[in-house]
Amino acid sequence: MTAALAAPSPVGGAKTRINDFSIQVATVNGSGSQTANTVLLRAIFQMGVFVSGKNLFPSNIAGLPTWFTIRASAKGYVARKASNEMLILMNPETAKEDIAKADPGALVIYDEPLQLDKLRSDLAYTPVPFQKLVTASCPEPKLHKLVKNMIYVGVAARLLGIDMEEVKKAIAKQLKGKAKAIELNQTACVAGYDWAMENLEDQDHIKVVRDNKTQGLIIIDGNEACALGALFAGVTVVGWYPITPASSLVETFIEYAEEYRKDPKTGKSTVAIVQMEDELASAGVVLSAGWAGARSMTSTAGPGVSLMSEFIGLGYYVEAPGVFFNVARTGPSTGLPTRTQQSDVELCAKCSHGDTLHVNLYPGNMEECFQFAYDAFDLAERFQTPIFVVTDLDLGMQNWSSKPFAYPSKPYDRGKVLNQQQLAEVKDWGRYKDVDGDGIPYRTLPGTPGGKGAYLTRGSGHNAYAQYSEKPEDYLEVMDRLKRKYETAKSHVPGPVFRNQGSDKGVLAFGSSDPAVIEAQDILAEGGLKTDYLRLRALPFTAEVDAFVKEKKVVYVVEQNRDGQMANLFRETYPEHATKFKSVLHYDGHAIDAKSVVDQITAFEQK
Amino acid sequence: MTTTTSATPAPSAPTNKLGFTKQDYVGSKSTLCAGCGHDSITAQIINAAFESSLEGYRVTKYSGIGCSSKTPAYFINQGWGFNSVHGRMPSIATGASLANRTLINIGVSGDGDSMSIGMGQFVHAVRRNIPMIYIIEDNGVYGLTKGQFSATADKGSHLKSGAVNDFPSIDPCTLAIELGCGFVARSFSGNPKQLNAILKAAFAYQGTVVLDVISPCVTFNNHDASTRSYKHVKDHDFPLHDLGFIQYSEVEEVDIPAGETEIVTFPDGSKVSIKAIHEGYEPTDRFGAMKAIHESMAKGEFLTGLLYINPTQPPLPEVLNLVDEPLATLGEDLLKPSPAELDKIMQALM
């Protein structure tokens, strides 16, 4: 055993960072490291410390490099932090590069045979004989590869001061009821911990100290939160097609539906879920099910939305409801399918050919993923149109801590649907007549008895009575009413959230950029630059957004794409304020971090 | 089911079991070319729906894009229709049939809409056995864009302009049999009697019916060098059998004449009687049917009639074990889990 090199004190004698650090773990995908990393994250969470995790994984099943970053933050900052105080290097392929990129002073735990300690002198090295430890603690050779990662969890727990009981609890939680696996992993983890106790000096570089910040919180990812929102919203037809990073939304829904969507009397299913042959067919199922009165949804990512766009234009024009989750990833084309981006903003805002405008919801945290998924079904039926819920890989697939979700007690809004009795009373029903002046017509559902209300839905030109028409005045009547309907949506979509410091300088962001912007806003304020932050939560822009744009001298639009797509929408909507919008961009596939925001805004301010 | 519509028959017009006249099953006026085969098919849909006493409000009509796809406007105005996008009619029928399993679904497509742009959706709808009659109005040509070849055009056949088709044709019927379809039929728009019998049987069938109807395009594909002209099809049409359809009735027990007539019984008790004309053709023999169709096609003949029948396969709503009532109208009480259930879910995530 060559554990002679103990973990030294922080290089340069810096102060101990308590509950305020990042750990990056470099492994090979398919090696079970996801379980180990989630256990480490959960153990810190159970110590009462705010924690967030970012899994940077390849588009591959096994054998390629993967990195997992865990950030603990006493202040509750949960954005990705670009610098790391601890590295755990398990992958020979990337170890040298990881060392080269390491921040000075970082604590490096690595697999002993990699012999990394000569590469740089400004890092604190802790070599660990993983193979020896795994051989000693795990009797089954074929499981060595999977269990090996648990050893670094034990070593890290010791060095960070995490209570081993919390680690064991986290393992049991993660491996839900699989007794043999729990025991195997706990044993390996303890072996790492004991070895570190025996062979390493303690360090005071970074530490976890028990706190009470996470009491009563849950850990969840956005796809599961959206799936739960859809479950409570009573979705009844799901047509979908697998695509990263959106698949787990429907897959999680399927698991919940097994338990919560069976008729208690008959055991039969109250939801139809069909994996379709492609995204085109998924969109067809969603819109026609909505047309026939079901609450319907699909979950997809950018390439899927592109394929669905013909149908989405149909849905807009014939006014068929449906909920479309877009868990965005890095485009264009296949792009970086396992990396995050907010680059479908314009696609979803105006999806399809011709003049189309869609209601979009941008949840920015887990509670909103749940709530907006729930609300999307009401909006779809109220406005009889496709609704996009736009998240991204960062929200959708990463672990987030959250308050438990509040019960959505608001009853379903099934919109303007005329039943047999109502139809009987209506004298002159027209499918596309604007009776109430809000642009929303009354619809009927196929299968309604009584001999009234049947019509033929068509993607070709139609008049207020759903009859085929090529007359200019009929075309204009429908198109202008659709615009009015979109205007009406302004008073129904969620308004923005403000975080104001009393400034005439505005920062505007949406979705997963929120944590980085909050942190950046604090850093900027510490440096003397106060800002007012508006977090946009929906399209169309509401009156509060109008007011914000009008009153600010400058609006920094923070978004995770190259072309400043949201800023473009703002310039188009508010041409008289077009010069106010400055783009703060982050689009390399990693989740946005506070430093990027601070640096870019600072650079603008210094101009 | 009951209907709440009181039919208002003309004084002498015959009525069906529900008291409706044939007029109650018509649609808007056709805007297709005079003499179009599609209009003959529309007429038989109306006749068969009337004779089968369908409840019009339960009928839904789906289509994609093309001449054929205009026709849902021309029949059963009491039912709802959805004229969607090119080649995507099957997914529209899939979603609506899941949303409301009590609907009677008729999809009308063409050879272009189904065998080219819509091939993927055709294949998968058939595979899933969605409850619908899938009619392909097959003229071997794109009519609405003025006469290009479709994928069902025979190799070597000529366009009006003289252009020759260099590629082999796709046959929707053998393809459907291959895909496991339990009701595959071919007919000819010029044979109303046969088409009527097939449609009535199709209305009683629970899963996907694939019905390829050769329907000559009088404007673009009715010339002498065409293999889809009226004259050519009439000369090469080989009806397999005389078909009869006996709708299930709780009150009347119908005697089927003994002899050479084969009887296929549907799960609802309806019966199809098949009296062979073409010797040795057995419509319940999947592989035999495939062989016979291929042999006849090689000779340039159209075998028409019920090509293959197997009424035992469960349709999609059954496969998915859906509740009996329409999903579309389930109440919030049945759909929304309780606060205690949300609490349980949240506890598991802590």
C-alpha cells in the first residue's frame, strides 16, 4: 500500500470553505458512477446542506468519459460553478487533461496507478489504491467495476467530514429495496472510509458541516416534476417517441401511471400511452386526441419539434389542443444530444410554416416544472391550441432540491366545449365564430349525440362555420381572430418573477439560467452594480414585461444559445426599445454559470 | 346505444332500424371530376352506413391530402371529420380513436397519401390494429397535382404524357397481410355490389380494415396505355366470391344456406358469408392468400373481394386495457390523484 502521501492542508493556507465548494468526478460511463455520484450528492443533502448536481455525460451507453459535478452552497446557490475544489479522477483517458484544467489548490483524489502527482505542483494529491480495496471488500470479481466507485464515495465522505450513517442511508434510498446491492455498496463505501481514516491525514481545505437548510426538501429532476404535473392534470392520451433528454419524462410518467391511473373498480387504464413510430405520428396523436376531447401530450427535444412542426401548424390553424414538452438540448442537428442549451426559443415561439404564434411556458425550477405542466393542459383546452412547455436538459435531467410540490387544487379548466344540451340551445353555432370577443371560439367533440355540432376540421382555408373557403375575407377573419386569441393569452399565462435591487439596469432571463443569474446579480451588487432581474415565465409577453422593458435603460438578456434568440423576440416585439437589449450568452453545452454572466455584464458596463 | 336525433324521413323514403333515411347519411356535394371513381366509393359508404344503421354522430372521418382525402366532406355530415396533413391520416385516427373508443372511424386515403409519404404511418397503424376502416382510393396517380405516378402504378405503365413508370408497384393488400392485418380486402369502384358488402362487414369489424379500392382517375389515368383505366380494370377484375354480410341481431336468427358458403363470425356475432367464385381461394388462409394474390398480380389481374379475414385480433384500446368509457369525458375525480397521494409521492423523494 502506498498511501504515504496524506491529504495536505490547502495550498497557500486559504481559509476552510465550509459547505461551499464544488467536486468534479471523472469516470467512464456505464461503470455505475451515476449511482455513486448521486449517493455522494444525497449524503451532503442529508447533512442539511444545499447541493446541486450536474451530470455531464456522453451520447453513449458505455465506455466514454463522463463528469459529474456536485456543488454545495451554504447560500443556496445551485448553478454550475466553473471552478472545482475537489477532483476525483477515475478515468485514465481523461486524467491528464483533467489535471491540466484543474484550479490551483484543488484536492485531487485519483486511482493510484495513474501516477498523476508529478504533473503539477500546485495541487494536493491523494492517491487511493482502489483495486486493492475493491478486491478486499467485494467477493464477486464481476461486480468490481460497479462497486469500485463506491470506494471514492467513502474516501470523499471521510475527507469532507460527512457522517457515514448519512452515506449508508443515501445508498439505501438510491437502491430502493435491493437488499443485496445495498449491502454490497455499503460495504465498499465503508472500506473506502476506513482506509481513509487509517491512511490519510484529515484536511481543512473544504468541509461539510451539518446544517438544517434541506429539512423537508425533496430531490427531483425536471422531467419527473413535469411527469407529475401531467399526472395530476389528468392527461389521458400520450403519444411519444424516444429522444434524449426527453424520454425520461414519459418513462417516469408511465411508472406513476401504473400506480395512479387505474380505474379502482375495473383495474383498467385511464390513460392511453403509445410509443409511436416517430415524432410526426406523436404530434398527430396528441392533436387528434385533443381534438376528440382528451388531455394529450408528448415529450420531445429540438429535432423532434422540427419533425412535428408541420402538424403544430395544423394544430394552430384548426385549433386543436395538446401539450408539447420540449426538453431542449444542444443543437443544431444531432448537435450535442446529452448537453444543455436554450436554443429552441424561436422554434417553439413560432413553430411551423405560415404565420403561427404559440403560447410557451418556461419553468425555471422544479415547482414550476410541476405547476406549469399542470397549467399547460388548462391552457391547451382554454385556448384550443398546441402549448409548449420548454425546459432543457439541465432542468430536465439534473438533480435539483426543491420544496415539496403544493397540491394543485384548482379544478381543471376544460375550456369552451359545448355539450348536447348546450348545443340544443345555441341557435347559430359556428366552430370558428368569435362569440365572446376574446378570439376563442366554441368547439364540440366527436361523438356528441343530438344531431348538432358535427363539422369537418380542415387544414385548408375555412370560414367561421368551418366550411371550405378561399375567400380573402374568410381567411383574414380566421387569421386575425387567432391573433386576438393570442392577445387574450397574455392575461392567462404566468407573469414574470422579479428580483429587484432598485436599479434602472435590467437583467432578463428564463428557465434554467435562473440560479446563475441570481448568483451573478449578488456578485455584481457586491461589486457595486445593482440590477433589477425579471425572470420571464411565458410567451406571449405580459403587461409586466412591457412595463419592465419600457422603464429600464438597458436590459441584459441572458440566454443559453448563440444567436440571442430571446433578445431577438424582444427586439421584434418592442422595436422602439430595440437598442436596449444586450445579449449575455452561454452556449458551449455546459449549464450556464454565474461567472460567465458577471464577466459579460461587466464588460458591457465598462464600454 | 340510443340516438336522440329524430330522423325526418321523406314521406315515402325507406328507413333503417334507427328510422333514418339514406338522405341522413349524405354529405356535401362532391367537387371531384365528373365520373371520378372516388364518387362511386362515397356512394357505397353512404349506402352501407345507411343499411348498417350506423349512428351518424358516432362516425368520424379522417383523411390526409389528395383527391381521395377531400371525400370525407361528401358523406355522413352527421359525423365529425378531420382532414389533416399529407400522409398523416393514420396518426390522426389513432389519437382520436384512443380519446374516444366508442367512435366508428373511417379513414380515406389515396395511393399517394398512403404508399409514399404516408407509408410509415400506414404500416404502424396496421401493426397496432387501430379500430378504423382504412380505405385507399387507388388510381395509381397523383390527381390533385395533375397526374404524376404514384407508388401503386404498375411498372411499365404509361402516363398520359407518355412517361413510363420504371419502378415496381407497392401492393397495399399483401403488405397489410404481411403486417398482420385481420381484414384485408380489394374492390373496384365499378363493382358497387361487392364494395357495399365489404363495407358493411368492415363496419362490424373491430380492428383495422385495409380496403384497397381500384378507382380509376378519369382525368389523368384513364387512357389506353394505363393499367388503372376503367376498361383495363374491368377486363382484369377477378371477383373471388359472392359476399354477404349479416349484421348481428338479438332478435332474428338468420339461416345461412348450407353448401359451398363459408361463414366467418365476428366477435359481436355478425357474420360474413363467402361463396366462392374463384376456385380454391381460402380467405382465412394467410399464406395461401398471399400466394394467390402474388400469382394473379404476375398475370396482371386484380383479385377482388375479401382477401384475408381473421376477426380474433384485439384492437388497440383492448391491447392498452383502456376503460370502457371514452377517455375524453373521464372526470377529474377519476383522473387527479388525491392530496394524500401527492404527499406519499413527495415523501418518497425526500
